Amino acid sequence: MAAVLKKRALAEYNKSFQDGPPAKKLHLVKKPLIGSSAAAFVGLLEKCKSSDEALQLLLRISDCLQFQESDVEEAIKKLSEHFQSEEESVVRVKILWLFCDIGLECPGANLTNLIDETIHLIKNETSHKVIAQGIATLLKLGSKLSEDKILMMRLVSVAKDNLKDTSHQVKCRCLQLISELYPIYPESERTSDMSTEADAVVKLLGDYSHAEDARVRCGAFQALLTMHERGQNLSANLYDLVCLALSDDYEIVREVALKLVWVLGNKYPENTLTLCDGETTMRLVDDAFVRICSAVNDLCMAVRALACTLLGTTRAVSDRFLLQTLDKQLMSNMKKKRTAHERGAELVRSGAWASGRRWADDAPGALLHSATVQLLPGGAAGAFVHGLEDELMEVRTAAVDAVCQLSMENAVFATTSLDFLVDMFNDEIEDVRLRAIDSLTRIAHHIVLREDQLETILGALEDYSMDVREGLHRMLGSCTVASKTCLEMCIDKILENLKRYPQDKRSTFRCVQRLGSSHASLVLPLTTRLLAVHPFFDMPEPDVEDPAYMCVLILVLNAAQHCTTMLPLFEEHTVKHYTYLRDTMPHLVPYLPIGDAQQSSAEKIESAMDDSAVRRFFDSVLQHIDNTALSVNVRLNMLQSAEEQLNKLAEMEPSVSGAAHFTALFARCVLALHSALHATNGPPAHALQNLTTDCLRLQHQFSGVSEQENACVWQLALRVCAARLCASAGGAGAAAGGAGGAPPGDKAAPAAALSAAAALTHHAELLDRLLASAGVEPDPFTIAVFRQLSMNADNKPAALARAIMPLLQSAPLPVIPKPNLKIRMCTATILEPAADNDTVVRFSAGLVAGVALEAEVLRVRSPTALRVRVAYPDTRRHALVPPRDHLRPLDHHNTNDDGTQNVRLLTKVLISHGVWTEPCGVDISVCLAVDDGGREPTQLVELCRPVRVTVAPKPIKRGI
């Protein structure tokens, strides 16, 4: 052992050095292992003794598929050689499959050579499966070279040659290749020869619609659809050919033929057709509409659903055909009928009286064939009635959507279809009921509800589903009722339903608000009854906190906005209640010229305040803060005063609250950072934690922030990261100085310092990219930090902290960004549970209790980042991810101009804990999960104040 140590010492310390030119640097490249490259497996194909071994080897190549660029051509050559010597068709199919994968995934593959090789291999092939796979390979490889028109024509020629194959699979592949790769030129570049050739290709595809195999017929029609989608004009002469396929025995053919009928009908709507009687003419779009209506009675569910969908997207249809879809009366199969008087007059004019002298001289003038007689309704008769009464949900849903789409463009059809949509409110499937409600809401501007229709609609208000009830509230707020009696029925039912479902209070408020605004003339005769105004007696003053009375007040006050005649009918307590509601719910109660005159003038002044006045106020608050001639203490006092004033401005002016909160929060961060850096014992941990949270709020809670303002925020966050590093490095140094006597908690200080250094480096990298993309010059501190990070490549926390701490303390105050009134703030409001709720949630310890949570989140960028945080009294915290279906769009305000969304969170918060001696409070809040991509765990940014729920876990009773 001593000899070994001596040898190592001599080898380490007895080195000789030579003076001379520096040695050349070698670039070492680690070559991949042979087993990791697919080229090695390709070389083993020659040694395979059976087709099974070759197939297993090809499967391993397909799983690996890692070729070097120099090996690709050799691998293709070996695979081609094995293809020619292989007798099993499955192996040959796999080789052609590999050709496709190599061409699409390997960077060094020559697609043209692969196409040539594939064409050569399938030229003399006899197996249908191999030819079909070869055509599929040519299709996928050719789609990557679609710009080469000559090559595309060559591939189309290969497909035409293989169309003569007897296999349906080969024919379908060839038809697909022709439709997807045939070069189609723009209208301006087409010549007569090109148009003639394209028409010949379309005719070729149409000819294969007469094939014996249904799959080939379906492929031919699908190829025509693909050609149309790529821009090729389909001739109207195809219409008769496609109509024949509507009676095909196979649903796959009927389904594609329906799409083609719809395409041709919408493309040539004004073309005329002559019916079988030789006299009646019809527009092409009307005939297509009738034929699609006939498909609503198809035996296949998919065809019926598709027919209903296509009916809703057919345009320019005559009104008589549209209205016929809602009537089940028998049609004459579109033949022109003559009255008995006209038939008798024609008989007199002809002089053909039956004298009995000639045989069969009284025979009927027109002989009817049995096939032309229909005992069941055909054509457009009752098509939507059949669709709405279908046994399958998919068809009924498609029919409801189609009726809605047609009603939005035709007021007469909307009025006629109203009864049918109202009947769908009683459907057994909730999704169908919701579709019917939404459809009626969208066509509300075309319809007026009668009493009998309102009875059915108001009966659906008792539905157990909250989605249905809220949808009905939206629909009633959008519709117009016919009379005062209808409005009275509607109000009484809404108030009755509010007692049964008090959780619908907010949607009910919005419903009566819109009802009052749109029915002011009908609310006027009901005002005295609704407000309980008596001409002789003083009635008791209602409770303004009663939800039913609040609904009545919102209804009447919104109607009074458009009908000032009812203002003198308001009693004194009604005016006081208006003032209260105007202050607490300004989004539901409009401004009225009643109440205190000072308040009215204040509202007028408030409404007259424009952006220029707000901007002047911002400038006056921040005008001297960036003045470097002032002392630091003076500027800090000004910052503190500006923060207070901006917070007050955010409360007074909701329209600029986002900009005010953003600037105030930035000022608070600057103040907190300055006080933390100049603390006696170094930056406190709790202050740095609060600063980190505030910086995350500035980065992620606000939208509409410009690139310059975002750069200021990120540079401020860089200072906070540097302060955290200095604090962590100081704790690590103290732990190291304490040696073995250091407390156990300080042993984690070095790890915290390393984590802080990594966070600083990661944040600096992100900031560098942000500044480069925005074109913003960094401040002096940021430049100094970048320089220190580039000098200290190893980034040891202690050395980095010693270098950055003087820079932090001597750095000037960060620049406050200029006010941007377009900034908006993401906020959340918890509606349930209420903040003043005294109910104690009791459950057995160790089990789970569910607390209903309803919250409205405004201006959130990504709703999937929302979390529900539960904080227990023992400082334990849990972040719950709400399911996606629990996040719903707000019905009254869904999206915003800046791309953010307004969502409604309806979920159950699961709470569980051990036994407590007495009930305690559990805080529930809505947060935003923030992940910057670094090593630190995901941070949570609170969007609202927590709501406390009193919880009492009780011990489990054992025994009987």
C-alpha cells in the first residue's frame, strides 16, 4: 500500500514541462453506441433465417429509428434489397412503412430517392396489402414535397395506374392520393389546358362512385370533397350523380354524399332543376335542402345527426321550404297540384268524352307507377319535428342547434319554431335542455313570448340543475313578453323560485335587471303592487336585506330609468333603499334623479372625470419621486405618501384601480426593500418573503403592462433575489462559524444559500432575454450583477453575496414606471361561504367534509392556474386544484379586451383534520399558481382576502 501511495505522489508532483508552441486542442466527439443506432439492426437483416426474425428486427428498427446522416442511404439500399428477396408480404409492408418513417423523421433522408425507390418496388408487386402500403408511403412523402408540381403529377400518374387493382384498399389509397396531391393552381394562373385536365380528374373520381364496393364509393366521394376543400371547382353536373348515392345501402356512402349535396347546393344556389314531371322547376339549393331533410329519417344515427347539422348551415333557402320543416302535413313530393275545376276544364277543352264506342276511352290520363306513390311523408315535411323528437340525444342536440342557426337569420322561421324550442325544455337529457335554452336566448330579438309558452318555460325553473336555472334566467332577461299578465307571471315565479333556491340570488338579480330595462312600459302598471303602495294607508317598510324585495327594487329601478313617470310613485323609504342599493350594487342599479342632491351632483362629477384628469393626478403624485437631487429620506417619504394616495384613488375610481394598485404596490416594494437592506441585523426573513410575494404579484397579477414597465418590475425582482442571497449567505456563514455547536435548524442554511444563488442566476438569465427582446437598457445595478455573474463562473454563494451586498446598499432607488391607465388587475371575490357566516361545520375527525365555494375571478390570464388554498390553525396549508368543469365563464361578462377571461368557480373545498378541543377557523382563499421554471416550488399569489369557516372535528364514537 505504501508503494502505491509513493507512486501516486511521484506521478503527481514530479512532472516535467517543456517550453514550445502550444499543443493543438482536440475536439472529442462521443460516438453513439452501436446498439443505439438502427443501422446496426439493418446490417443484421442479411443473417435472418426466417421471415419472423426479419419482422422482429424491423420492429426493433422502427422503435429505435436513429440513423446517422451517412448511414441513411446505405440503410435504404439494404432494406430495398431485402424487400426484393422477401417472400412474406407482411415483411414487405413493414419495409415500406419504414421508408415512410425514415423520410419523415430522419434528417439526412432524401425524400425524392425514397419516392423513386418505393415506386420501383411496387411496380411489379402482386400483393394488395403491399401496394396499398406503398401508395400510403407515397402519399405521406409526397405531402412534404407538394411544391414540386412535376413530382406530384408523377405520383398522380402512379395512382391512376393502380386504380385498376381489384382490391378496395388499393383503390381507396389511390383515390386519396389523387385528391390530396393533384396540383391545383389559383384561378389567375390556370390555363384552359389545366382546367380541362382538372375536370378530367374530377370526372375520373366521379366515375368510381359507381364501384361495387361501398368503401370505394365512399372514397370517391371523399376525394371529391377533398378536391373542393383544396380549391377545385366541382361542376354542378355532379349533382344528379350524388343524389343517387343518397339512397345507397351503406351509411358511409350516404354520409359523404350528404356533404357533397350540401356543398353543391351552397355553391350553385340559383341553378334551376326540372323535376320528374317535366314542368315544375326548382332552385338547386331548395332541392338540396329537401334531400337533406329526407335524410333526417335515415336509419343510421350518424346520418340523421349530420343531416340536422347541415340543415342549420344551408343558406338562401326559400321560406316555404323552411317553414315546411316544422309541419308534418303530407307533401305532394314537390309536384304542382291542380284543382278539380282546372282538371274538369281541361277535359272539356280536349273534347274527350267517354261515349263507350271505343275500348278504354275513359281510362285515366296519367298512369301511376307503384314506386311513385308514397304513403309516408317525404321531402322537407316535418324534418325538424322528426329531428327534435328523435330517440337519440345526438340527433336532438344537432336539430336544436340547426333550428337556432336558421332562426337567427329568418324572423318568420324563428317565430314559427318558438313552440318547438320551448317544448325541448322538458327533454330528459340536461344537455339538450341547456342547448334549447341557449338557442332561445340567441334568437330572443326575433320572438315575443306568450302566456302558454311562459307556463312551460317557468315550469322549467324548478329544475334541480343550477346550470338550467341560470340559463333560464339569462333567457328570460333577453326575451320580450307580450303583456302585463306575462310579466306578472314571470315575476311571481322568479320570486317563488328564489325561496326554493336562495343560492340563485345573483343570477336572479341580473335577470330582473334586464327584465326591468326592457319592459319599462309593462312594469309601470305593476309598480304600486310590487312596492306595496297603498293610496290611504302607510304600509310597513320592507327589509332591504330581503332577497325578494331586492329583486323587486332592482326591477322597478331599472324600469324607472326608461320611464320617469313612476318616480313620483316611490315612497320615502323606497328612495332611501335606492341610495343604499346604489352604493352597494352600482352594477345592478342605474343612476336616477332622486335622493340626496349632493349625492347626485357627486355622481355627475364622478362620471365626468376623464382619463386626462386621472393622468394629471398620477403625474402630480409621482412628479418629484424620481428627482435625484432630493435626499433619499425625502424621496422615501414621498413614496409612502404616494402609496396612500394611490390606494385611495383605487377605491374611488374603479376604472383605473388596476393602474393605481400596480404603482402603489411598486412603491411599497421599493420602501420595504430599502428598509430591509438597511436593517441592523441584515435583511429580515419575513420582509424578504413578503417582498418576493409582492414581486410575483407585480409580474403575474396585472395585465396590460407594457414591456418597459415589465422590465422595471423584473429589475426590482432582481434586487429582491440579490437581497435573499445576501441574507441566506449570512445565515450560512453564521452556521459555519458556529462549528459543531450550531443549532440543527442552521444546518440547512448552506442549502438555502445555494438555492438562493441558483434563483438569482435563473432570474438574471430570464431578465437578460426580456431586456434584449424589449430593447430596454438595464439600470446600473442590473449591469453590475450581470458582470459579477459572468466573472464568478462557479457562483459560490458566499463570494457572490460579498460582491453584491455593497452594490445593493449603494444602488440608487429603482425608477418608478410612468402611469399606464390600461393596466388591469386580476381579482377574485368569494361569494360563498359568506364572510359573516356563523355556521359551524362538524364532521368526524379523520374524515372529509365538503364546503361549497362560489367565487368570481376577473381578468385571469390562464384559468387553469387558479388554486384554492386552505389554511388550518396549526399553520398547515393545502393548495387544491379545482377540476376544469368547475370553472365556468361568467354569463354577464366573459372575455375582456386585453385577452383575459372572467370565470366563475363553483367547487367543493375538502377539509379534513384530527380531533380539536373546540371549534377553530379555517381560512379559504383563491390564489394564482406561479411557476417561473426555476428550481423553487410553485408560489401562490392571493387574489382575495381569505374567508374564515368555523370547523369542529369531533371524535369518532366507538361501539354501539
